[in-house]
Amino acid sequence: MVFSSSIFLFSFLPVFLTAYFLIRPDLKNTFTLLASVFFFAWGAPRFVFMLSAAVAIDFFIAQLIDQNEGRKRKLLLAVGVAFNTSVLLYFKYFNFFADNFNQLLEFAGIKEISFTKVILPIGISFFVFHELSYILDVYRKVKPPMKNIADYALYIFLFPQLIAGPIIRFNEIADQIQNRKFQDNIDNRLIGIFRFAIGLAKKVLIANTLGAMADKVFQLPYDALDTSSAWMGALCYTFQIYFDFSGYSDMAIGLARTMGFIFPENFHFPYISQSITEFWRRWHMSLSRWMRDYLYIPLGGNKVSVPRMYFNLCFVFLISGFWHGAQWTFILWGGYHGLFLVLDRLFLIKLTHHIGKIPRIVFTFSIVVTGWVFFRSNTLGQAFQFLKRMFIPHTAVNDVYISGKLIFVFLFAVLFSFIALVPKGDVLPERLYAPYTKSWKYAFSSLTALVLILLSGAFITASGFNPFIYFKF
Amino acid sequence: MQGRFFKYLLFVLLVCAFWVPSLLRHSSFMKEAPLKGYFEVPDSTFGLNDSLWLNGIFQDKYEKWYNYNLALHRAGVRISNQINFWGGEQFPGVVVGKENELMERAYIDAYLGKDFIGTDSIEKECTRIRSLQDSLARRGIRFFIVIARNKSRIRSSHIPDFFHPEARKPGNYDYYVEGLNKHGIAVINFEKWFELIQDTIRYPLYGSLGVHWGNYGAWLCSDSLLNYIERMAGKRINHPKLTRLFFSDTALSTDYDLANILNLPLKIRPREKYVGFQYDFVQDSSKFFPDVMVIGDSYYWNIMNFGVPKLFSKKFRYLYYNAIAYYNDGSEKPIEQLNVKEEALSEKIIFFLYTEPNLHNLGNGFTEKVLSALK
């Protein structure tokens, strides 16, 4: 089940919100857990058993970690990390390693090994990171383990963040699971729905429109791809991925807020960044924080020699790229960003210091757009060919069509991506999503939410409807 | 306190808004007009068991069924299509050309030569059709081919630029016209005829919002066909008599068929007025009612709808894409239930009626079937 589906919007959500609002406070967690399990089981019916087993195993490992000290504690941590990492490696990366191994065999003239493809459980990258966060926070004594397995299961299964984040570290949510009485209030419910509606509109009305163009361009044969189309495709994808991902985060944060959970922010106008370093403080912030706390700092972080720090940066970003997907394109994308982080420290930030704010933003934006080409492409070959078309002028004949709607949506996307550049633009989210002092603001935001949900709902329900004039043979 | 009450009220209203589409589905309070066009209706007969659930089949079917039956589904389609139309978007299968000239993508592709099947295939088919014509002629059956006009060909100036009509290559139509003539196959080329007369007549031959020929165009073709059949039969047959021709603001017959499947809540205004007509339909029993069979695409429907087949004998059949047979009495039968040889040999006049995008499969297998049956 995805948030941007009819069944979620008009079946699951009203039932959930109504019941959650009416139910006794002491039953809210149990109800939310059951609803979340159902949510996951709907989309991944077989994997709900796997995830439940993983939850049970991690819960008990964390209990054991908490009960032990010294070497045994470290050993248990190692077991927990190894278990969760191997779950991720198997389900997400087995096919990748097997395919690459077979390619090596083929290259060496040896017959390939046949294997059964492993099916990827939806959301695995997120819930494994949540599980690791739990074990690591318990080990570090940042937070004690949950006394109740149901509470821990709620942390993992919580449906707003289960499928696509944000990545909520255990220490950010532990207290809220136990007690969120003061956050579970009418202001948060209203603002939560408003934020959910904004996120839904970002995904359905903006990201999907831009994505259709990006898909069209990226599917063009190389001979039919000209420079202007390549840039159009890359830019459309740049804004598609931002509005899609940040839209989904808004939906997750909004839904959580209706329940009284306050999730950390995940995006903060990343495209106004003046360096790649700054970009990663604004883009997918929950992943950056997770990588920083659980990988970069344990590797030594900044407190090591300079070459080692650069290695750590590149390594963390290679892992980050790999986390996004089991393809060389994602690894290269991660390495590309790692490289620019190193270059920032070496000379880029100093070099661009004097060129002015807007040129720095344009420069950084260009680097990011180029990186997205790797992220979007199906193969490395396609990525390099696409980039060739972008940077070496080439004309070609194709059927790329730019409609008025696309232009409008594109300009809208640009406006709201860069609105933080205008005075008070960067505090717009805070103003929109903070509790209001006037009732009419709640009325206005609720009306806006209603319009956005109905409009998005119209497009959702209509997608895939392609009638013919007459019955075709 | 009042503020809190207001906020709770807002929250309740918002949650109720989420409930509305599901609840309306079960009530007769709001009945939406059905959507136009042919489309696959999601299966509603699925059940639930372990296997269907664990494989995700139940969920997939349920979601499709749920979405289709949602109270606001039809309104959603209409609203989103209207927004897309205003935004200049294209639609799957329907191309919005210049000045809102609607076309079907397949027709544009055919005109541009994108569905070209190759000269060898066309040559082979022409040879087969000639064999068919000769085999039937030996049995006293007349055979000919009618090529109906492709709007995208005649209104090529309205094809959107992103199709690059300037890069058009000869396609099936161009090679078939040459090939059919070369093989001495009888052809009525309405494509060519329309091209010749379109600038000389007062009434438009086709509308901007339909894919089929307009009423007047269909009437002219119908009249020409009847004259041709009359000459073939060598006997006088009935002809409907046009009594009145007039401009109209109302779409008739297939004038609006492409616009219909866009399901827009606001009607599109056509560039030119529609043409309406009135005619007398007289079936003089003293005249000859020829035995006619037509194998064709949807362009014959306009002619069917004039009642023209009633001017033929009761043996008349219209083999729609050679898949379903339609009869004068309104009944129909799948082609599998017919004996093609017997059907063909019982007729006196057989013709194909096809438009350019369907030339890649001219006859839909009728030629091979009859030839092998006649061997």
C-alpha cells in the first residue's frame, strides 16, 4: 500500500484516523501497531513474517546487550549488527553480487552459475537501518531498550516511516512511543493532515508530472537524444526526485504528527546549497545523520588524519550510494558525492568563496544535477552517454513534447525549490507547520488540505485510465 | 474553549472528507454519468485465500476494483483530464493537434510511415489478394477494396510538430496503392478522392473532434459505394435520398468520438460546424438487393448506421476486423462460429473497407482463410 493510492487515502486512512481519535489513550500504541502490520502485510504479505522475526530477534539481542558489559556486550553488538546487515545484504544485494559474479565468470570464459533471484522486501533499507539504530543506541547507552516488544515493534512497523523513511533513530522516538500525551493534540492533528496534503500534492501533482517527462527522455534511444532534451530530462528528474522524496517525507511526518509523533525534518531546501557539503546538510537529512552517527563517527569521523578523514568520507558515501540501490550507478553516484565532499575540503569551498552566492548555488546545483543522471540511469553506459549528450552539443530528432502544464509545473517546482533565497523564504516551512495562534489559519490550512487531497485524489484515481473509441483487436 | 471546539470541528470535517468517496459508493445519493469509451473493467469476482493473499494477487485485484468503483473515480477522471487538456497535455491514444484538431496516434504513425510492414510483405499480400479476386471471380463473386480516408493524412498540417511530419516516409498506404494497382485489383480510393474534392465543396468532409469521417464525408462515400455496387450488380438497387443538408451545433454520430473518450466535463468547441442531414430511406422491393459481405475496420460503422446494409439482401454481413460478424437484424456472431468458405461463396459482392492504420493487417486474415478454404 502506498500513501498516494485510492485505497490508502479513502479506505485505510479514514478508518485509522477515526479509530485512533476515538480509542482509549492506553490502546493507541497497540492499535497503531496492528494497523501498521496490516499496512505492511498488504503490500508485502510474505515479508511481514520475516520482519516480525527480525523484530523479535533484535529485541532480544538488545535486551542481552543491555544486560551485559565488556567483551560480551561488544560480541552481542557484533551479532546484532551482523544479523541485520546480513538480512540487508541477502535480500537487497544477493542478486547484484550474483549477477556481477556471473559476469566475471563469463569474462573468464567459465559457465555462469544459475540462481534463483531473491525478491526485495519493500522498505528493507529503512527498517534495517531502524533496527541497527536500536541496537546501537542501546549499546551506546543513549537509550535503554524497550521493556515491551510491542513498543519496539511499533518503532519498526510504524507505517508513516516504514516504507520510505524518514530514518528515525531510536533515540529520537523512544520517549514518544512511551508517552506523547502532550503532542497528541488537536493542533498537531490539523497541522499533520495539512502537511500530509502538501506532501501528497508534491508527489502527485508535481513529481509525477515531471517524472513523466524525465522517463520519456531517459527512455529515448541514444541517437534520438539531443542536448536540449537531455538537459530537460535531467532537470525534470532533479525536481521530480526532490518533490517525490520530500513529498513522501512530508506525508510521513504529517501522518506521524496526527498521532502525536514528532519526526525530524528530512529536507530543507537542498537546491539552494552553496556547496556539496551544505547539500548533504539539507538533503535526506535523516540518512546523513544516521550515516554520521553510526558509520562516519565510529570510523573516526574528523578526529583522524586528513587522508583518513577523506577516506572515511568517500567510504561512507559509497555505502550511502549502495544503500540507495543494488546497482553500479548508485555506487558511482555515492562516490561522486564523496569525491566532491573531499574536494570541498581540499579547495572547492575556498575557490568558490569569492564568486558570490548565486554563482555558488548555480555551480553546486550543476554538480547535483549531473549526479542525478547516474542515479536515474539504468546502467553506467547509459549514464555516460546521457552526460555526453548534456555536455557536448548535439541535435537530433525526437518526439519530446513540452506542454503548457509541464512548463507551469516545472516553474512552480523551481519557485518552491529556491524560495528560501528570498527574505523569510527559508522559514516558510516553520511558519506553515508550527501551531497557529489564530483559528482562521487552521480553517485556511484545512481548506487547503481538502482541496489538495481532492485534486491529488482525482489524479490518483484517474491514472491508468486509457479508453479506446471502440473495442480493439 | 470555543477555539478548541472549532479546531475539533475542522478535524472531524477533514476526516469525514476522507470518508466521503467510500461512503458515497454505497449510497444512491450521487450517481455519476458513466465514462465513455471502451476500457477494461476490473474483475469483481476475485476471492480471498492464503495463496492469493501471500502472492499479492488479491491486493492487486482489490485495489484495481476499489479504485474503479470509488465514488469519485469518474469525477476524478473528468477533472484530471480537463486540467490536462487545458494544460496542453497529450493523452494516450488521442493526440491533440494544432487548433485542437483531435487525431488518433495510430493514424499519425501510419501517415508518417512508422508502421510500415515492408515492400516484400505488401507485394506478397497484393499477390494473395489478386488470387482471391480471381478465385472469387471464377465463382461469379465480385471483389474490390475500399481505402477510407485517414484524417491525419488530409489534415497533416495540424499534426503537432513533435511528430516531425516533415520527416514523413512513404508507408503502407503509398505502397499498397501502387501494389494493388499493379496487380490489377479493383480499388476505390476515397483517400485520393477526398484529397481532390475537399477544397471544392461547401460542407466539411470530416470533423475536428472525431477520428472517423464526418457525416457528410461518410454520406458521400456511402453514395459512391452504392453506385459502384449497382454497376457491379448490373441492376438497379435502392439509394437513400438526401433531403436536407445543414450546418449544426450538435455533434452527430461519430463527430465527437475522439473527444468523447477524453471524458471532459466541458465540451470542446469544434473549429467548424457539424454537418447534419436528413434523408429518405426507401426500400423499394422491386429493386435488387445484392448479396454483400464487408470485411473492414470501424469506418464501415458510419455506413452501417445510415441503414445502408438494409439496401442489401438478408445475407449481408459486416465482418468487423474479421473477428465478429454483424447482421442486418442487429445480431452478431464471433467469426469462429462461421464457415468462412460457405459464407464467402454465398455472396455476390465482397469488399474490404480499411483505413490507413489498419493496412498493416489488410483483411485481418480473411484472404488467407478463404484462399486455403477454396483450395
